[in-house]
Amino acid sequence: MKISVLGLGLMGGEIAVRLQRQGREVIGWNRGAAHREAAAQQRLNLAATPAEAVVASDLIVLVLSDANAIEQTLFAHLDPSAMAGRTFIQMGTIAPGESREIAKRVEGRGGDYLEAPVLGSLPEAREGALILMAGGDRGLYERSLPVLKDLSANPQWIGAVGQAAALKLAMNQLIAGLTSSFALSLALVRREGIDVDQFMGLLRGSALYAKTFDKKLDRYLSHAYGDANFPLKHLRKDVRLFQQVAEERGLDITLIAAMERICARAEAAGLGDKDYSALYEALSREPSPQG
């Protein structure tokens, strides 16, 4: 089976390399030159256009930034007949309604569509340890399992198209919520001159603790947010998607709207390409370097 990976950014590049290391025949495509060059250095075969990648493959993995990027890549220039008989697995974070619309369009052109967003960072992608949530036809999911298991030790079928997309938004909302909440508490601890190690010791022994607190602690303390596995601008995009979907479902969006404003303030301060933990700077308002 030949597999194309469209979108070779941080996560897409690692997914493509992982599949290749698992013995898959992989073709990659990326619009931006920088990620294309990085992929070439990893000895990935590259297509010049999305159409070339799709036509050369049986299964196409989409790791694109948003639904608009999928629209431009798949539908704006690709011959509709090229989708017939091929399986498209969408792994990015998009809204449930967007995923359903893409599924309808792919299937209308004779292709099969499965959403399979993933939770995890670059180390998990390299190790095949991503948390993978699939939505779509159960039979298609079962047929796709050999490839999905190259990326995740325990892929799970969630339900119909849209349900896995919604679950991924729910997970990413927790990233924003936990990060914001911990950053605010840490900022108060530091502002009051309380020993951070003592604070963390008490926190680790409580039911309030989450591993992500220690994972990001050094970044907060050093104000260093470079080498981002998940940039703040992408978290903001996901927070906005969650807000949109939550409002459509009649949920109270007060809290998520506040988090979006915090993300926007951090991005306006030039932190959009930094690690998402740079939210600390917007919450603490400390005059510190943008590392």
C-alpha cells in the first residue's frame, strides 16, 4: 500500500517519517519550502503537487493546519476523479461540522473518509504512541487499523464522522484550561515570594496535580518558549474552534472566550510561534524576554 502524507509540518513530518520507518512506502507533500527541505533531509519521497501525491497513493493522510487548508489542497485544484477508490484519513484538528462536510465531498467523488485526530506531541509521534480517536464508518476504521497502529498503540473508534473531531476539541480545550490555570497559580506563588519547590511538592501530593504542570514548569521559570512542539497560535485556533462549536451546542462560552482573549494577547506580544506555555507571559504580565 502506498501512503501519501499531505502536510509535513511539525506533526505531519513526524507522522510521515514514522510510517516510513514502519516499512510503509510514503510520499510526502508540503506547500512551504522549509518543511519540504526538512522532509527531504529525512529521505522522504516528495511530490511536486497534491494531485501527484494523491494519484500515486492508495491512502492519503491529511495533516493540514485547518479546514481551509484542506479545501485548498484537496478541492481547489484536484481533479474530482482522482479521489475515486482512495481512502482519506484526516488527522488535523477541525470542527465537527467541517469534518462532516469534507467527508460528504470526498464520498461524493468516490473516495472513503475517516477522521482520526491525534493527541500527543512530537516524541509520541516518533514512538508511535499518539492517542488516536477515529470517527467514520466502522468497517473503514477496521480496514485502516494496520496503518493507525503504526502511529498509536491503542487507536479507538469513537463513532460517526464529527464525533472524533469533537472529542479532539474537548481534549485541546483542556490543554488551554490546564495551562492557563496552572500558569496563573504559579504567577501568584512567585509574586508572593513563595518557594516554588515547596508549592510543587504540595501540588504533586494532591488530587489537583497533572503531569503537564511539571512538563512545562522549566519553561515558565526560565521564560524560554522556543522549540515549540505545539505553537501557541495553533492552540488559539483550536480554542476558537471549541468556542464556535460550544456556542452552536448551547454551552456557556464565558470561560473559553476568556482563554481565547489570553491567547490573542500572547500572540499579539509576538509569542504565536512559541510553545503554547507562553500563555504564562500574558497571565503574569511579567516583563521578560521572549525565549
